[in-house]
Amino acid sequence: MITTKEVKKEENKNVLSLFQSTQRVIQEALHKLGYKDDMFELLKEPIRMLTVRIPVRMDNGEVKIFTGYRAQHNDAIGPTKGGIRFHPEVTEEEVKALSIWMSLKCGIVDLPYGGGKGGIVCDPRSMSFRELERLSRGYVRAISQIVGPTKDIPAPDVFTNSQIMAWMMDEYSRIREFDSPGFITGKPLVLGGSHGRESATARGVTICIEEAVKKKGLTLQGARVIIQGFGNAGSFLASFMHEMGAKVVGISDAYGALYDPDGLDIDYLLSKRDSFGTVTNLFKQTISNEELLKSECDILVPAAISNQITVDNAHEIKAEIIVEAANGPTTLEATKILTERGKFLVPDVLASSGGVTVSYFEWVQNNQGYYWDEEEIDKKLRAIMKHSFENICQLSQKHQVDMRLAAYMVGVRRMAEASRLRGWI
């Protein structure tokens, strides 16, 4: 029998592999751009990594100690930016890898940021509202010296939301003794949040799907779409695809998947999903996530967790277009296989960059004290995503590399140049 400890060890090994594969692509991208090894040595790890211990008095009167992390990958361009996740499987290596990806995303969409990321090892699903508030405020107190509107700007991530951002902003404002909405993004609208923030990642993925469909000479109307994952990004994406005339034939969550070649009733599924994106447990006729990935479709969107498309199933992927909404859903070996098979793969660092783009809009609005409507947000987001998509496509063709390596080349170049011009290298 496999123990929990052995499972955890295997999970940590996979995360480390993910971190190492990220470093490998960065090294290759820097080599393609003509940089020397010293630049890779600078960019292969976060420039700053903080581990904190957070005491929280639970509702039963006991004090529980939580471990939290904050990684700041590179601040040569400007303040670092990235989400905070609450999850029982958060690790230091995962937070490091995610901070690097945030740097790449910011570089790809040309934002004045470096990448940051945070996380707390906890299970918010088993905590009360007030316990979550105490944990959120305790985390801000623990990291307050290295964050701020001009230092490092957090945002929501896995199992965190606008309410948690509101508590964190309030705690930071108390510490600094002035109202500071620009300290954090993803806030409620009434506290300086931005229109379009909640659906921003899915909106960015949708724009990438539209552009990829054009590149492949297909049409979105009637196209068969599978979305693996039905959380925030996945559910919004399903709604957008349905509204645009595509046929969503498959969706999944942590408990299984639903597939119907004639199309699923998306409105019904959205009305039945819970706050954690769970809906398949209401159905008897389900399939596994593994089976869903291999099912017939035109467009596949992995929007769940990492390492879903691997050497074991890459040869069986039937979709012509794969657009990554999750972080690291396709391994480097699988990327090579899909590219050789002529599949069009839009990498995560491009496809999921809509979230940080609208977070940037929120920060700008906070700084200037002037706020845009949703139409203005969508217009600005579309312009940035389309330009970034085309830029990466052109670089991919120019250097005869896959879209993932091209995206890394675009993303890493600004960091490298800023570091060089500052005299760090």
C-alpha cells in the first residue's frame, strides 16, 4: 500500500521536474538570443525568496502554525507581480517556478513588471471564514517589508478570491497607515478593483483561440471544444465558447469528466457547479480526465493542473489546436511530439497572460485614481493579446522553433536586457 508520505514525495518530485524544465527552456531561449551563461545564472532562480511562519488562532481556540512563501523572480524592469495561492500542496519549488512564469508572462505582454508568486500551505476548504481572514492578514504582516505598490504586487490565485484580497489590502493599509489600493489587485470593485478582472484569464485564452483558429484556416462557429478543468478560467471559457457558437463537447473537474459529441448544456452545467468548480459528481455517466484528453475535438484547452499531456498520451491527442490555460499542462517531451505531428500549441505563458494584463490595468487605475468601464478594458486587453500572439508566431517562424520556445524568447529578452543595462551582468 502506498503511503501519503510516498505520494507527497512523488508529487514534490514532479514539481521539481517542472521547475527544472522551466529552467531548461529559459537556458535554451537565452542561448538562441545570444546571451552568455552568466545571464542564465541570474535568471534561473528568483532573486529573492522569503519563507514565513504564520500563527493563526483557530475557531476552537487552538493556535495552528502555517508556512507561507513569497518569491520575487526579477525586478530589473519594475516591481514584481503575481498571485497568492492557498493550497495544501504548495511547495517552495512550485512557487519559484510560478514566479519565473510570471516574469515570462509580463515580458510577453510588455508590462513594466517582473514576476512574483506567493503561497500558503493550507486547505481553505476546511477552514472557516474568520480563520481564512486571520490567515490572510497574518500572511500580509509576515511579508509586509518586501511588498507594496512599487515593490511587489500580489493578486488572487488558486483558492483565493476578491474577499481575501480585500482583507490583505486592509491589513497592508493599516500597517502603512494610509489607504493603499495599488498594493494588491483582484479586489472587489468597490475597493478599487477593475471591471473584467474575474474573467480576464479566460478572455485572454479566448482571444488566443480566435487567433489560432485563423492561423489553422478553421472557423470557431461549430468547432468542437474540450475544456479540461471547470474552475474560474474553465467555466468562463466554456461560457465564452458557447456564446461564440462553438460546441463545447467536453468538460472536467477533479472528480471526472463529461463528454457528448453533440455538445453539452453549458448553461445548465454552469448553474450547477459549486464554488470549487465541481459538477461531474452530479452525473452517473462520466469518464476520466485521461479519457477526455484523448477524445475527438478540434480545440483542446487544458485548464486544470500541470503535466496532463505527456509522452504517454501526446500521440493520442486528436485536437488540431491546443491552447494551454493551466500552468505547465504539457511536458517538454509532449510539446515536441505535438509539434512534430503538426498540432498548433499555444503555450501557457502566452494564453493565460490575460489575468496579469488586467491586473496591470487595475494597478494603473489605482495609481491614477481614474477607472475604465468594461468595454475599455476588453478593448485594451484584445489589442495587447493579439499583438503578443502575432509577435510570438513571427518569432517562431523566423527561428524555426516551436511556439513555447518562441514565447520564452520573447518573455526572457526584456528581463535580460533590463538586467544588462542596469549593470547587473
